[in-house]
Amino acid sequence: MWTLAAILLIGVAMVAIASYLMGRTRIVLVNETGRELRVLTARIPGEQCVFEKVPVHGRVVCQGRANADGDLLVDLEFTDGSKVQLETGEFLNPLFGFRGVATVKADGGVSLRRD
């Protein structure tokens, strides 16, 4: 009887841990705009990562967990004060999240690669 209860408890704990880890989002953002960024902001539903002074070819990591369905958004502010908001078209949600690399390109686009 106790063995069955222990097995069930371990099974429930494993499912809870797996579902928590599955929905985590980890994005490596790469600045390939050809210019230094004063501010680089990555936004997922319920989380926001802000990085300052990101050099050309610089890499930063944004980690979190979406708390709702929505898209990954990237905001750029250049050293001259100009700003750009980019929609990646990558859908995120609390269950699946996203793990990969987002490269911000000079043409104003973002290319995504899943890990």
C-alpha cells in the first residue's frame, strides 16, 4: 500500500517538474544590426529582458516563462536615439515556451532558430 502511494507521489512530482521545465523560454539574442544597441529588449507574455550597450555581434540571454499566449517581441534602441519594434511571429505559451537563437539583422528582421 505504501509502496503504491510512494510511486504515485514520485510520478506526480516528475510530471510537475517536467511541465515546469517544458514551458521555460531561453532565447539567445544576437546583435547583427551592424550598429551598437543602446538598449535591446525582448518581451514574452509576462516577462521582459532589458540589455544595455549590446555591441555588434554581441550575445545576450533572456530566460523566463510565459504566463499567457502571445508573440516574442524585440525592441531596439540605437545609440543615435532611433527606435525599432520588431514582431518575430514566434508564438509562445506557458506550456511549450521557446528555446533557441534570435538574430536581429541589419534589414530590420529577426531570424529564429529553435534548439
